[in-house]
Amino acid sequence: MQHEFLQVDATTRLAVRRYEPEGPPRASIVIGGAMGVRQSFYEPFARWLAAQQGLRVWTFDYRGSGDSRPGASTLRGFEADLFDWVRDYEAVIDAAKAALPAQPLYLLGHSLGAQLPGFLERPGQVDGMVSIAAGSGYWRENAPRVRRSILYFWFVLVPLATRLWGYFPGRRLRKIGDLPRGVILQWRRWCLNPRYGVGAEGEGAARSFSRVRFPVLALSMTDDELMTLAGTRSLVSFYDQAPRAIERIAPADLQVPRIGHFGFFREQFSASLWPSTVDKLHRLAAITAAEPPRVPHTTA
């Protein structure tokens, strides 16, 4: 693993980790992380992809988070929104493609990491995306446990805490993690709109998602404590010009008690979910554009 810094613009450097296989890479994978999740969370999976599957893997922390957080202890006054995070994502994609231009480049998006690619300016560089536990964040499509408290979160806690601290102090509140003011307030607008970011940002956002033509495969966990199948269907529908499909995965398929929103990345799945997902990555091109999103009963 190599720790690097990627210069996005004159004032922004991203903390990036690159995992190299022993031999020539078969393809590149950029892992787009979930909201408030540090890139170190994905390290076991990234190491496995490089060592066992011969893939060059890139992970990163969005500006203002993880190792890309500014040196000051507070995010007060730090300016960033979700479109800045899209630019961060695309900067890593650009670097990955430039480093290995002749091989396929795939995205593996966890939650938010499967939402932001709809806003890419250059989606033609990407050969396919596997979405893990991702969907629209519209509050009515949240899982029941989340939905019970989400209106308090969006209408009381977020506005009040962000106003008081100048950013969202998620670590202090034990909610998500620390987030720049612009990120949390824009995300709030998205989550309160029935069409999520596409609805909140208007026709330009819809056109952006429609520019995506790479195949999208969404893996939806039946026991996801945050995301519902309805939310996953909504997100997949935004990629309306892309070949796309949904596959449901249940813990019983793997004879385990739990997968949930974060469990995919646990090493316990290195002999089951992980290899099957790599197989699906390489088969993404076989998903035809004529097919509507489909939901098989289960898949391993």
C-alpha cells in the first residue's frame, strides 16, 4: 500500500491510498466511500483485491474528512459541499485512468460512493460500477428504524448543531461523523426531496445522471439497517440511460446472521461475497441496456 496526496486544485490535497498487485494489474478499481466513513475502513477489502485478484485499487478521503481533513482541529470555516466531493472522486478516477489507460476502470461505491458518480463530468472513463448498500437518501425511503427519528435529525439537530459549531460535529454527537457545513446542509436538501439529489439540484442533475452509460449493478442487503430496497430502486432509476440491475443478498444465502449496511467489507466474506463481487465486476459489460432493473430473489 502506498500513501499519497493528490492535488485536486490550488488549495485541495486529497489523502489517497494505492494498493498494487504483485504482477501487472488486470484493471483499476476506485472505491468511493460512504458518508462519514474513512478510507481505512476499506483497507482489508482493498488489500485482498490487490493481492488475490491482481487489481490496482485506489481509496481516498473526501476533502474535510479522514486524512484529507485540514490540519486544524475544527471544520469551522472549512468550505466544501457535495459537488466538491464529486470533484474529489473524479480527480482520483482521472489519476487511476492516467496510470493504467489501457485497462478497465471500475467503481465500487459504498452508499454515498454510488450516488456521487451520477454527477461526474467525464463518466466515459468508467467501465462499470458495483453499488454496495446504496440507494436514494430520501427520508421516506429510509429503513424503519432510521425513519422514526430522521425528521428530528434533519429539522432540529442538524440546523441547530451546524449553526452553533459552524460545521456538523458528528463525532461529538455520535452521528455519522464530522462534516463540513456545506456538505451536511446540501445533503439535508437532498434527503428531504422525493427525488433526492436529482430532484434537489434540478434539470442539470437529471441530465448529468443521463450521461452515465457505464453498467450499474446494485447489491442490496435484505437486512440493511439504513437502506431499503425502495431506496435502491430509486437510485438505480436515476441512471436512466445506463445498463442497470439490482441483486438482493440475504444473510441466509451465506449462512451468516448478519450483513447489514457495513458488513460487506468484513474479512469474514473474503471467501464468499468478495470473490462473487469481483466476478460480477468483470461481467458488467454483459448487462444489456435494454433490460430494466431486475431483482433476483437472492444471490451469493
